[in-house]
Amino acid sequence: MNEAWLVIPNPIKHRQVARVQAHMHYEENKKQAQELGFEFISQLVDSDIPDDLWVCDMACNSSIDATQPINLSCTIDDIDEVKREAKAGQQISGGYAMCGSCFQEMKNNYPEYFERKVICGCCRTEQDTESEVML
């Protein structure tokens, strides 16, 4: 497991892609959960969470401006696989969204979490170079 810093350049587009993927796999995921005796709820399908609503996952729970890139702290199992997925334009998900204050505090207190940077493939722009996507 490797700690990494995930950048979501376009949070609204990122959420829209995630919502489409959630709809595509909804029935399959629901069936699997029910077979295990669980009720299945998808926050992207079963709720009215707007695409521009992002909240800091740290203790402050502040709103995050979704018109700007969002930083997440995440754990990655296979760095090479994530690099390939990001370069292929795939969505890289998971982790904890951070407001600017929490991001700076985490970066100051846990610099090792920020040695590896990944830019999500689904919302990268042409300005995001290959070197920026590498961990």
C-alpha cells in the first residue's frame, strides 16, 4: 500500500463520470449486496447529491469549491496500474477530499503522503503533462 495525493482537476466532471459508472453497475452491485444479506444504497444513484457539492472529509467538514481542483489523500495498491489507468483517461477514485486548510495541514504534518501525485484521468486537461500524472 502506498499513500498518494490524488488531484481531481474538474470535480464536477469527475462526479458526473462517477454517476454514469454507478448507474451502469447499479443492478449488479445491488444484487451482490442483497445476496450477502445487505441493503444496497448508492449515494450517486439513490440520492440527489449535486455534482458540485463537495465536502471536506476531514474533521472540519467544510464545503469545497468544486469549480477549482480538489486534493484527496488516498491509498494505492498498485502504482503502475494507477499510472496506466490515468494515462488511459480512466477515472481514479477513492480517498479523502480535503479543503485547502486541511490539505495544507496534512501536507505539513504528513509530507510522505504527498510524495506521489496522481491526476485523475477522466478530468485531466491537455495542459496536464505526462510527468504530472506519474507517481
